[in-house]
Amino acid sequence: MSFNTFGHMFRVTTFGESHGVAIGCVVDGCPPMIPLTEADIQGDLDRRRPGQSRFTTQRQEPDQVKILSGVMAHPETGVQVTTGTPIGLLIENTDQRSKDYSEIKDKFRPGHADFTYEAKYGLRDYRGGGRSSARETATRVAAGAIARKVLPDVKVRGALVQIGPHKIDRAKWDWDEIGKNPFFCPDKDKAEFFETYLDGIRKSGSSIGAVIEIVAEGVPAGLGAPIYAKLDSDLAAAMMTINAVKGVEIGAGFGAAELTGEENADEMRTGNDGTRFLSNHAGGVLGGISTGQPVVVRFAVKPTSSILQPRRTVDRKGADTEIVTKGRHDPCVGIRAVPVGEAMMACVLADHFLRDRGQVGR
Amino acid sequence: MSFNTFGHMFRVTTFGESHGVAIGCVVDGCPPMIPLTEADIQGDLDRRRPGQSRFTTQRQEPDQVKILSGVMAHPETGVQVTTGTPIGLLIENTDQRSKDYSEIKDKFRPGHADFTYEAKYGLRDYRGGGRSSARETATRVAAGAIARKVLPDVKVRGALVQIGPHKIDRAKWDWDEIGKNPFFCPDKDKAEFFETYLDGIRKSGSSIGAVIEIVAEGVPAGLGAPIYAKLDSDLAAAMMTINAVKGVEIGAGFGAAELTGEENADEMRTGNDGTRFLSNHAGGVLGGISTGQPVVVRFAVKPTSSILQPRRTVDRKGADTEIVTKGRHDPCVGIRAVPVGEAMMACVLADHFLRDRGQVGR
Amino acid sequence: MSFNTFGHMFRVTTFGESHGVAIGCVVDGCPPMIPLTEADIQGDLDRRRPGQSRFTTQRQEPDQVKILSGVMAHPETGVQVTTGTPIGLLIENTDQRSKDYSEIKDKFRPGHADFTYEAKYGLRDYRGGGRSSARETATRVAAGAIARKVLPDVKVRGALVQIGPHKIDRAKWDWDEIGKNPFFCPDKDKAEFFETYLDGIRKSGSSIGAVIEIVAEGVPAGLGAPIYAKLDSDLAAAMMTINAVKGVEIGAGFGAAELTGEENADEMRTGNDGTRFLSNHAGGVLGGISTGQPVVVRFAVKPTSSILQPRRTVDRKGADTEIVTKGRHDPCVGIRAVPVGEAMMACVLADHFLRDRGQVGR
Amino acid sequence: MSFNTFGHMFRVTTFGESHGVAIGCVVDGCPPMIPLTEADIQGDLDRRRPGQSRFTTQRQEPDQVKILSGVMAHPETGVQVTTGTPIGLLIENTDQRSKDYSEIKDKFRPGHADFTYEAKYGLRDYRGGGRSSARETATRVAAGAIARKVLPDVKVRGALVQIGPHKIDRAKWDWDEIGKNPFFCPDKDKAEFFETYLDGIRKSGSSIGAVIEIVAEGVPAGLGAPIYAKLDSDLAAAMMTINAVKGVEIGAGFGAAELTGEENADEMRTGNDGTRFLSNHAGGVLGGISTGQPVVVRFAVKPTSSILQPRRTVDRKGADTEIVTKGRHDPCVGIRAVPVGEAMMACVLADHFLRDRGQVGR
């Protein structure tokens, strides 16, 4: 069972609520002898951090990570390395504004987990969404930064490829653009368009969905395992755990449903360094096992459910009512899902890598 | 770890190859006192069975299931019931035609798992695809039939909603049509169209993809658990383990990316028997927990990779070559995925039901 | 969760009742390319097989194992090898004598699981003990035979070291004697004594307990993992799952409670091939990780609860009554636990080996 | 896999080293609506806390626990309750004396995990034993305090029943004495003897082993599950994960090996409130399932390996040397294992309780 844990060999257990004291996680199964400092983790956290543009929530959280365990100075080199024991990570909450919760305390916000948590547990932490808040994903990003170090030869990158009905032009894909706009968008022109488009969404008090694509390059052939430990099955599960995600696809994905066998199946030819596929409709996975091509995953993020427009709902006592969700929210929560998706990809790959190669470094 | 097992409380472990002696599974965690005979399982197996129309593989397998353990006549009533101990199920392979494998033994079929199994294990069972064959899914369907009995008030049904670029007309959806055409298609007119359309595909030696939708009605609110045991995450993982599946979506799915917050978030009103949602973009899951509405999952199935047209590939020695995959194949492997998808849905729901209610019947 | 599964990377799932159609198991996670035939497994099964002397149950079961999946002839060598896919094993029950169950059907046999199964499940398979019968251990022995092949350099052997209050003389330990008496006893003189002693027990319709010791030689240093995956913790769990086992100890075990620190802690010296311990009170495990010394586990087996002397008990309706358990039983069920203990040791070691080295052969 | 996690439904993941910043754990699966404050946990921690008598290590740690997540004031009652989300617990290390580690940094202490951690990971945290220190058990005790609250009708108590060769007189067992002496000893006279006896051990710079008994009363019949989720198997695994434990037994334990069937099997009679057993050699478990009688587990703790007498060992470079382990140590580390054993018992029972009854409170 794994309510708040994911992974088998590379295992991440997270805890913490949006407006609690702190959030954190325990990364178990990381091999020893990997150089690791807080700075290694902070970089990824900073990419996910809120409040960096007007297109994400204005909550101000420094998201400073502390390593509580699992590392030490190497006895000979003095370099701080992992020891093979669990790595405890802590991020304090600092901007959990002591706001007035009366509006949401007794009403179920449509599209949120309010109703279902209440149905399951009989109560819910209404303060900022409690455990169901996207704030939890900060701990995944921290774990993902460690996962990346387990896979030194694998490069995991993500991009926003669609907002609302507007898709990027794939011919203009430029990874270098990702860091130059507030959308992680690889298409420079579309990024400019998104700026205007999202301003309109934001000012109208609405929100909009998005599609994110994560690509892992350098994944060796042979990762994953039939039948129920398929690499793509684990990736689908991982992405679907991210807040607001409603769909996941690998390679050609839903597009594969429209293809014929000869269009879809990637042909092969001998290359200089092994087998070469002539296309990658498979998204780097066949039969649940990696092909050696880039692993390509896309996921759809629904629009933020917290909007300024009044919505019909019911309250905890079962009476009809209306709700307006004020407060600090992302007009397009999909944007900040990019580093989260990268982290999940990195964690899944690290997990499978360790399943195949064993948990020990030596 | 679960290479060939899925589920936690309702656990299914499968074994067997396409052209081996037999396939089978062990269903562990089934509560006691549930009436169960082989006939209860056979019905679902018959719906998945190959060779029932010209649109599926012509392999003839009776798929007769034997219960090897886990049931006994109730001491008082004499009715055969489950005992709470593991249920062993066996299906013998009878039509594993002793064919000539020389064409595929040393060549990697594009789109198949041949290359990746070889990359992982150093060898592969080339006889009918071995373990990577869709034949394995028969055991899932058998397990799913038992899962259905764990959930007497839940109705799980599946339908084919798209072949190639052709989607059904949802206004014409009629569950009664499902059993009247060889496609599990709920749109009578589209089913007639598919007949002609697929004949063309079949005769040209090609194949085509499809999209399947599985709907579970009667699921109580509160099933599933944050954060990494989300009901939709488990469903995504389950569907993605089905052969040839490349995408999974819940409710509005990828369509949610194109919606605004006010379009997407399902409003609520008080109904006669509890809370009523005014729409179901969520697909019955919010925050990973069921809402009480129908749980709706769709998945995309790629076209069968075995086609009669020559394709470029490499052989085990690394030389360039071509391959034509003769033999008995489904022109649209998505069709028979309908009962398999139902089985996976039933198993995931049974698993979550037992997580919440405990494994014991009393 | 693992009701009927043990292990993580080397996973064994068993099923079947004493008087059902068949018993069997699925061995998942076995690396590919390991030569494996039914004969490799049959040898260990024959050692556990009942009816081989007057000191074990007279039930006659050939215990012929069938491999249903997971092996194939190697494409080049033709040798039958594992493929990395799950190995299904089946053993048919042939001597499930259609006896009169009226005596035990409604009464709880003291010392048996009758009462607890009924308390848990509301019914129990009274035919030969159903799932709680030691017959289930045949499938473990089969799995253990495969585990041994995963660990070619490890030798796992077991011995009976005590029956009732009578312990063997360790100075007379001779592994060669194990196969020469019906008790797996390494002390020739004590084996002769046991023959007379057990005849007395048997003729009086009584039964007696025993202690078994399992030794694994050739285990490399570094297997196991802190804190909750300790090798000795997994061994203790494994042995305690064997029917009738009530105690487990590693190395000096309970004797360590009586030792001082200087007596107990094994000193070290440099040897020709690495570190050498001057004693092995640790039983080959320190901090949950193997030391490279022999891993030594002992477990206590309670006397068979089925005896010919009348015992006070209650029936299913809650009334006081008496019971005499006729039928075929082992006067000392500990004897046949020797190959079972070996199998569990082999499975645990294989599991840890694969955790550390990964599941793949290449 | 669970290197640093135990339990399935009630899951505890621990982290932290002896001389690191902090230790802590995440308790996952705790049902909602259970009143819980730090004070509820602190009581058990205080019982395990070092430095409370001259018979335990003189390290001074307040062991103040902080709850980081998983609780909130109930919206109606204002009482702080669990929410069903993971409970993060943190205990800061305050007395990790910056001592001179040169003596142990490069030498393997006999009886410690130094050699095996180094064999496995290539390095080890030599500062106070790092992760292998008994300090980790503080987090278990904290988790156990929560487990107790999951089981309001179960009373879990532990006692020290043997030090060295000296066993308590069971006729003198008085639970009230447990809190009145520094040994958790239920035999007043023996406790007085232990005071003198242990002073001798301590002053000679030696150490001694012990045996601990844990008793759980009020456990309902029917907890546990065949075959590999047996309650006693899980208890054996749990106890064997405690530092320095070398043996575990249930009920009559190793003594059962010396009994005949009629002596060992507990007879039954009808009582006022259900079935009554006339003895409890089974220790409350038959066939891996609880009988409703007290669950009785004993475990042997080896003597502290850190002693003041010089011992032969090797260093990291493979050279022969000697070592004297100075510093603050428990002359009988078994004493403080009493609350740890209680915690493990409580956690295992809570885990099985939730497996059977489900994870949700409603």
C-alpha cells in the first residue's frame, strides 16, 4: 500500500499540508556515494516556486529545503555524499497567511477535493486545501532533484505545449526558450501570445487548462518490466497523481488511435551505436520496456478550480449555496506542473533503474 | 514490487505465455462467503474470446477456466463460496499452432516488444509473442469477473468509442447495442460503418487504432486515497498495462486542457439522495477520491503492429532486414480490449473497496 | 500487502488447499538465462515428500511438479532456461482421501487454526486443514529450488537439532549423516536414539516438538538493508510463516541474552581472502546486513496438534465437547520442516540478492 | 520494498542518524478523527529516553517530539484530531557531542554494524553509529504511541524478564512494579538483584544481554492472515528489526519444542463471553490469526557491543588492530528495548486491524 509513498526501490514518502508548519519528504533507496547538497535540490525548487510571475499564485514562499539526514562528508574527500540511508527533507511554510476561511470552511468548492475528502474522512483541512493543495508537489520536486543524480546520463526536461485550445508549433521547438518565458514554453512566438492570452484569463477571474510534455533523453534500452511494472504504466500512474491532471499519453498517445499499423510502428535500422528507430511513435517504450529512444510523456492539466466567478454548490450541512473562491491562485495551474512532471519522470526512471541495477552503488 | 501482480488488497498475479502449456492467475484477497463458480467467470471470458468474428484473430481457444483453489461448498447451504484463501485459476492453451517461427525468431517486429525483451532479458519467447502477447489478458478478464462479485452494487461496462479517426455519435449511445455488434459499439449506425471500414483495413493487410471507454456506475463516494493511491492514478496505471495502450484519460481528460475553470468544475446541488453534480467533467474522481458519480475512463489502443506489409527492421545479429508478419492477428486489437478494460476497472475498484472496508467479509 | 505472496524482487505467490484439486505457485522475478527443468525442482520436493518413513504422515503424494510457464529452449543452445517471466508451478493432489469429515467439521481442533479461520472468515475448509495444512509448504520447496539456482555460489542446508528435550551433540555434527536417517539429523548417535524415542511417541498417539537449524554458506557480505529490510528480520518473518513454528533465532539467539559483550561480539582478524571473524555468535548478520560468515537460523516447531488422545474443545455452535483427531499425521511435524526451512532461507537470500544486484541477468 | 518503512495500512517511515540534525518519521494510514497531541506521544518517548538512570546511556536528549502535519482542530469540537493524512513527526538531536571519532572512524567495532555497512555502502556514518544507532528507535516509539490510539481497546505492555542468565520469578509478576524500577522489571525482588548485578557489569566496563516480553491484551480474535501475512510472522519481523535482537518467540516459543501435543495444544471451553482457552501456549496466535487471548511475544537482546575492554579487530585498510569503545553506552541495551518492543507490537496490531477493518474511520 502506498497512500503517501511512491516508488519501490527509489521511494519517496511525502507529508505536510498547505498551511501547516512544514512540508517534507523522505527519500529512501538512494544509492550511497552520490554528491548531494541542499543547493543541488534548491535549483529545481526555485523553478517550481510560486510568485515568480503574474501568471502563478502570488503566495510568497522561499521554499528553502533542509537536508535532515542521509548525507555526510566523505571520510577521504570531504565532499558531502549520500550514505544509502534515508534522506529526510524539510521545507518550512512561511506564508500561510492567517486568512479568513469562513467562506470555504463549510462549502465545497466545485472541482476541488473538498467534497471527496469530506466523504472519505468526515473532515478536511480547509486551510488552503490542506493536503490536497499543489503545495505538496514542492516535496516531489525536491525528491526529483535527487532522482536526477541517480541517473547522471539521463536528461529530463519538460515543456508546456498547449494552453486552452492553443498548441505550440512543434517546428519552432527550442529547448533554450524554456527558461526565457514564464510558461516553460519552447515556442517563442506562442509564449508571447500566451502572455496576452493569460492576462485576459487572469483579469476575468477565470482559469484555463494546459498540456505538458516531459522528455527523458539518454534512457538506456531495457528499463521497465512486464506486465504490471511497465515503465509506461508507472509513468501514467505518476503523472496522474499530480494535482489537476486528467489525462496521460505516451509517444503518439491518443493520436495512435487514428493511425494504421504501418504508420504507427517505428521501423528500425542499424546505426553507428546500435539499433536506430526511424520514428518514435512509441514514445520510447515498447511492451512496457524502454527502447533507448527518448521517453516522451504528455499530460493534460485541468483549469484551476478556484475562480472569482460565483458557482453553485452545497455546504457541509447539505444545503444549496453559491461560492466565490478568492485568494491567491494560479490562472493556469498547468504552468508550474512542468517541473513537477520532470520530477515524477526522474523518480520513475530512478526507481526502474534501481530495480534493474540494484540499490547499491558498488 | 509487482512485475506480474497488480492490486494491494485485491491482488492478481498472472503467469503464462501465448504458446505455452497454459495461462493462469492467482486472485488473492477476495473476501469469503461470495458465491463463485466457473460459470461466473466463463461469461466474461467468452466476451473476450478470440475467433468470434472476422474482425479478431482467428485463433481458436475455448478459454475454459478451471478453479483450482479458494472455494468450497458452504457447510450449511451447500452453495460453492469463496473461503478467503487464494483463488487459483487455470486456462489451458489448446490452439498454439506449431507453426514455423523462422521469420520472427531472429527479427524484431516493429511496434512489438521483441526488441525490448531482448534488450532486457537477452532472449525472448518468440512463439506467438510469449508473455507479451495479448493472450495474457484472458487471465485478467477472469480475475475481473471475481472483482465484479466483490462489488455487487457496481456496474462496470465498456464500449468502443472510436476506430481510426471515426468517433461514435454520443447522442446515439445505447448500451443495449454493445452486445449486438462485433465491436462493443454503443452507436448502431457507427457499428454498421465500422463493419465496412474494418473489412477494408483487414483486406489490405493493415490495422488500425481505437479508443475504448469504461464506465463504472454505483461507485460510492470516498473510494481512493491521496496522494499516491489516487483512484485515477491506479486506473491510469491499470489501463496502461493493457497491451498496445498509449493513452489514458479520466472524465473530460485531454479535453479539460481546453476548458476554462467555470466550464470544467462540476457544480453541485442537493438531490434526493445526497449531493448531485450538475455535470461530470471530473469523471467521478476529485483529488483522487470518488465523487459518487460514474467513474469514466478512456484509453487509446494503437493499431496492431503485426501487418502483412513489409517493414524495415533489424535482426538479432544487428543487420538490416525486412519483415512481414503473417499469422492470425486482430485488424483492430482495440476491440477485444473492451472486456479487458472492464476487468481492470473492476479490479481497481475492488482493490480500493477492500482498502477502505477491509479484506474480511464480516 | 502480501497475504499469499512473499518476497519483493524474488516473489513467490502460492495457492491451494490440502484436499483440493491442486496446489501451486507463481515465482516472479527470477532472472533469465538460468537452466531450469522440472527435475531440478523435483529433487527438493522428494526430500519433503510425505510417506517416506513411519515418522511422517502416511499420505501418499507423488508431488510431481509441472512447469507451466517462464521457461523455453534457448534459441542457440537448446537448453531449457528461464526467460525472466513468471514461472507457474503446479502440483496435483492425488491422495486427498475422501474420508469422513464429520468429526472435525463442526469441532475446533485444539492447537489448529480451525477456530481462528472460523473467527476471521466465518467458515473454514475442514478437509485436511484446507489452506492451513502443511501441504502448502510443498509449493515453497518448489520455489526454493528455483531460488537456489539464483544463488549458484550459496549452499543452503538444514538439520534437525532437537526433538523434545533431546538436543544433538554438536561435536558430532556431520552433514553427511543428514541424508542417512529419516530425521535430517547430523548426529548419527542421536538419530538412532530418535528412532526409538519417536516410535514411543507415535505408538502412544502423541506428538512432540523439534528445533531445526538452517545454515547458508557462501553468502557474500553486504546482503540485507537497514532498518526494516534487515536480512534477519526477513528470515524471522519467513521462518515464522512455516506451519507450527513458534520461535526463531539467529546465531547465538536467545543464548546471546546470557552473554557479556566480550563473549558475544565476534572479533575480527585479517585473513587470506578478506576479513575473518573469530567466532559467529552473530549468525552471519550484523545490523541486518550479512557479514560474509555462514548465516545461521534456528526455529522451534511445536508438536503436531492432531493427536489420538481425547481433548476438550468447543464446537461451531459454542457447546463444550471433546475431540480425537484420527487420520494420517506426523508424530513430529518438525522433521519435514527441514527442507521447508531451507527453501525459505534460499528464497529470502535470492530476494535480497536481487534487491542489491537488480533483477536482470545482464 | 521497505528499507525504512514498516507496515502496510499503518505505515511508518523513519529517517535520521544518531548524530545528525534530527530524527523523525512519517506515519501514514492513521484513520481520521482520532484525538492526538504531542503530549500523547511524549509519554511513551519519555519512557524510552536515555539518561534516566545509571543503567542506560548518559546521553542527554529531551526527545521533544513535534507534529508537523496530519492533525487539525476539529471544525466543530475544536479538539485536535487526525485528518487521515500523513503525520510528520520530528525529534531534534541536541546532545550529539562533537567528540573525537578518530578511534572508531577507521576501525570496525566488533558486534556493531560498522563492517557490514561498509561492505554494503562503501562508507558508513561513524558518528555515534549513524543510522544503525538505537537512537532511531525513538521514532518508532513515537509512531507506536499513535498506533495505540488506533487500538483503544487493546493494552500493550512490556516487561524485562531476564538479564544475563537471571530470569524473573513469574509467580511474582506484578505489572505495577514495571514503573517502579529502572529495568521495567515486573518482579520486585529480581529488580533489586538486577541493581547490584548491573552495577557490577557496568563498573567492569562490560555489558550483558536480556530478554523482553511484550503482552497485548484485548486483541480480538481474527486479526492476521494466512499464509505470509501471519500475525506472528509480522511480529517476528518487527521485533527482529530492533537493534541487537537475535531471537523472537511467540507464546511457549522454543519451549514448545520440548512439549508433547497434549501438553502444548490449548484446550477450549465455552465461557461467558465466547470461547475460552484453558491455557495460552499459542501466545494468542493460531495459524497466524489471533485467538482472542493475550498476544505474547518475547525477544532476546544481545549485550551492548560497545565495551571498555580491548577487542581484536581490523581497520578499513584491512590491517589487524585493537579497539576500545569509549563513550556513553547502555550496559544492558535490552532495558530500553521494552518501550520499543511495545511500540512495534502496537504498530503491527494497528496495521492488521486496518487491513481487516479498512483504513477509514467511517
